[in-house]
Amino acid sequence: MQSCDLVSTGGAVIAARFHEPPARPIGVVVIGGAMGVNQDYYAAFARWLADQGYLVASFDYRGMGDSRHGALRTLRADLFDWTDDFDTVIAEALRRSGDAPLYIVGHSLGAQLPGLLKHRDRIAGLVSVAAGSGYWRDNAPQLKRMVLYFWHVLVPIATTLFGYFPGRKLRKVGDLPAGVVLQWRRWCLNPRYHVGAEGAPVREKFEAVRFPLVALSMTDDELMTERGTHVLVDCYANAPRRVERIAPANVQAGRIGHFGFFRDQFQTSLWARALALLQGFQIPKETAA
């Protein structure tokens, strides 16, 4: 594994890690992380996937994890900037891998952003894990009970007071730049999430996507519902897409939830399923570079 710093838009320094396969890569996989989750969380999965023959990249969005430099209250960043960070890592991964096909494994937020990527025409397939629309009415029941307080009271007040969202202190999501959390708030209060909140420019980018997408939706996800997953998947309106529901009993587990997929106990089940999906993706001829 090689760690490196990449320079994204505005001079933001992005911490990335590249896991090399034993031989020439059969493909490159970029892992897009969830909101408030550092790339450390995906390290075991990334190493395993590299052992299967892929060059695997993970990274921290600006202001997060190893990409946090200085006081968060001084950072001017939103979710479009985080998309640029994603693109910066993809560009480096493509430089390292040559003509190998590019795949994305997106966890939650990491599957919400690929429709915005500048490199979306190079993507051969997206495996979406526990991802869906963040619209509050599509949240799981236990989250829905408190989410309006979160968006209408906690987020605006705490962000105003601190200059960023102090999620670590509040035990909610994690520390987030003000621009990120306030834009995310707008998305989560719109029934069509980002394509609704941002309007035609974002909607048209998602509608232009042609790479195939498979969304893995957990029946015991404490944050996301099946409906929310379908809403997100349908933002990729013209792409080949489907949702697969997975119950813990399907993989002989007591629980998976929103975060469990990346635990190494699932190497022979959930990870193997993701590998099979990556191996099965093909770029439609009309969109091949």
C-alpha cells in the first residue's frame, strides 16, 4: 500500500492510498466513502480487493481524516468540492493503471456523487453499498423520529456557533465543513435529493450517465430504506440499474446494517458478491471511450 497526497481544486491536499495487486491490474477500483467515515474504515476491503487483482484507491475528502489540514472552521468546501476530490483520485488511479477499466465502489455518499464526476464516462460500473436518497421522509423509521430536529435545529445552530458542524462532540455523523453540511441539509430536505435541490445542471449530469449500477440494499439498514435506495438509483435515469436486497440471514449474520458490509467477516459472502459484480460489468459499446 502506498500513501500519497494529491492536489485537488483550489489547492486542497487530498490524502489517498493505493493498494497494488500482485500482478498487472485487471481493473482499478476507487472507493468512495460515506459521510463522516475515514478511509481507514475501508482498508481491509481495499487490501482484499487488491489481492483479487485490482488496483484499489481510497481517500479522504478535504477536511476529513488525513485530508484535514488546519482548523475546519476556516475551510470553504461543499459537496461539489468533494466531488472534485473524488475526480482527482480517479485521475491518479487512471494514470497508474493505464487502460484498465475503472469501477467505483460507493458507500452511502460515495454512491450519491458519481453522477457528478468529470470522469463518469470512464466508469465501467458502480457498486452502491447501503446508499440511497437522504431525503428525510425516505430515512429509516428510527432516524426519521429525530431527523427534523437535526436539520432544523441542531445543524443550523451548531454550525453557526462553531463555524463548522461539530459532529464528533455531538456524536452525530462527525465533524463536517459548514459548506458540506449546509448543502447536504438542502439535499435532504428535497424529495428528489440532489437532483431536486440543485435543479437542471445536476439532474442532466445524472441523466447522461450510462455506466451500469447495482445497489446493494440491507434489510436491516438503520439509516436507509428500500424506497430511498430506489429514489437514488432512479436519479441515474438512463443507466442500466437494479437494486439487490440483502438480509443478514442471507449471509449467516446477525446484523449488517448501514456500516457492516466492510467488516472482514464478510469476505466470503458480501465481498465475494461485490467482486462478482465488478467482474460482470461491461461498458455499453455506444459509450466506450
